[in-house]
Amino acid sequence: MSRNYPKAVVFDLDYTLWPCWCDVHIELPLKNHRPDEIIDSYGYKLALYPDVPSIIKELSENGVKIISASRTPTVHIAKQLINHINIDGTPMYKFFDSSQWGTGSKTKHIMEAARELGMEQELRNGEFILFDDEYRNKDVNSIGCNFVYIRDTDLGLTRDIFEKGLKKYYN
């Protein structure tokens, strides 16, 4: 089956890729419990949602730019998480072409990633898609980024949400 992909996929972090808010639930220092799971100083274990690794690998293997965008005020914790969590033995951070984190809107984060990657025109052409659990971030549509909402009841990014999001915009 041939599939059409966007030029870039943007992922929120908290409650999109993993089941916590890194600024609330995680306490440093971190250590690997397993290659794909970390444990914090209080014994809290954290791994990616089950379908996330295969989705990220698929995008990477198909030349899609992968961007993370998060409003987290604890950038240092998010950075440690993606450095410690592995996808098939590779630190997660190596899959991201751009990471835009910190206060401010997702539109700001995505525009900065597009500038960094030299993809402003692709963004304006609607060739970006954001997967996010906060409905307020649908405002990214105003800059040309398509939006896929992950409801609280969805329990993070799943293969079904990913497939439906791609189909809606790119098939």
C-alpha cells in the first residue's frame, strides 16, 4: 500500500507521546529501568505509549521530518526524558529533527521549527500536521499546520489516530 505523508509531523509530548506531564509527575534524577522505560527518583516508571515507537520509526524511515513541540516549563526534564527513552536501542532524541519547547504557543514553536529546517513554504502549503492532546492548539491551522486532536479518552497517540489523521489530510 502506497501512503502519502506530510513533509513534517509535529508531536506534543505530555499525554501525546507519554502518559504524564513531565513538569508535574517526573522528579530528577532519571535512570533507565529498561531501554524503553525510565524510572525517576520516586520510582515512577515511564514509557512511551505503545504505538508511538513504531509511528516514529515509520516516519523516520520515510523521510518525514519529525518535530517535537511542547509548552513544558521544565525543558530540562523533557530533554532528559528523550535522551533516556530508547526506540529500538536508539535514544529518542535522535529521531527529532527539531525540538521546540518552553512557554508560548504551538504556532510559535512550529513556525520556529519550520524556520530552523528551511521549511516555511511547506508549512504555508499545509504539509505539516500536529498531533496534540490540547484542543486549544487547533489554532495552528492559522499558519498552515493541520491539527489532529487526541482526546483524553484516547490514552495518547495510537496507530488508529495516526492513520485517521494522515488519511484526513494526505490521502
